[in-house]
Amino acid sequence: MSSIAANVAKDLDRRLVLATQGGLPLVARPYHALAEQLNVPVDQVLARLAAMLASGVIRRIGAVPNHYAIGYTANGMSVWDVPDERIDELGARIGALDFVTHCYHRPRKLPAWTYTLFAMVHGGSREEVLLKVAEIATLLGADCRAHDVLFSTKILKKTGLRIGA
């Protein structure tokens, strides 16, 4: 890529981040709306977003729902102590459950914190969340050495990448 093309791409990347840092347009064709707003072809918008994803400049494009607004008033981060050598396999299985919104690996902080696998579970009540966590425990079987649930006590403001104009 020439120096001029690289600068044009960098400029469009910045403009895309600025245009989307408050969220994608809430329309049927959000990428077309962005293209129109930025006065560039939609295929260029899609190509630059794909390039930023591939390079790691942005990690993902996804919805950030307000769980309380859609009826999930109980939110519990389930934490699991599982064998290190099985974490990828077990994490993939838990992450595939339809009631788990995100699942990830974190390092142990011994001796006080033995948990390495985290899975966010949402429900209409704490009892519903605990039933779903019990399903995860059953799925893990003997690989579950210990677990706990950390319930949310307040809504935290969720924001994505923010840069100044």
C-alpha cells in the first residue's frame, strides 16, 4: 500500500471510529448509513472495518444490550476453577450455551483466587441465574473443582473505543 493510500485508510479509520463510538446507527442498513454519512462507498466502510478487526485495532463489533431493559434483572458472573490444560475446551463448551453472554479465561491469583474460567449469566431472578449456573456445573462435571457466582449490584456504564475529534 502506498504512503498516500495508507494515509487515506488511516483517515477513514479515524472517521469510522468517531462515527461509531456512540454506537452503530439504529437503522435497517447501518453500514450503508455510515457510508452515506462519511461520503464513501459502503464496500470501503466494510473493508476498513474488516481491516481494523483483522489488525486488532478494534476487537469486535457487537450489540451491547441493557440487560435490565430487556428483563434480565439478575446478572451473575460465574467463576470456575477448572484444570488449566482443559480451559480452552471447557470455555468453548460453556461459551456456546445460549444463556452465557461472554466467557473468558483469566489467570489465577493464588492462594486466594483459584478461578480461571469466567462466564456471565443473565436471568430474570437470582434463582434463575443459579439454575443456569447449576447447568454449567453439570456440564463441567468432575472438571469443576470449585465455583462461585458474583452478582451485579449496579449497572456499569458500558462504552467502546473513544477518541477525541
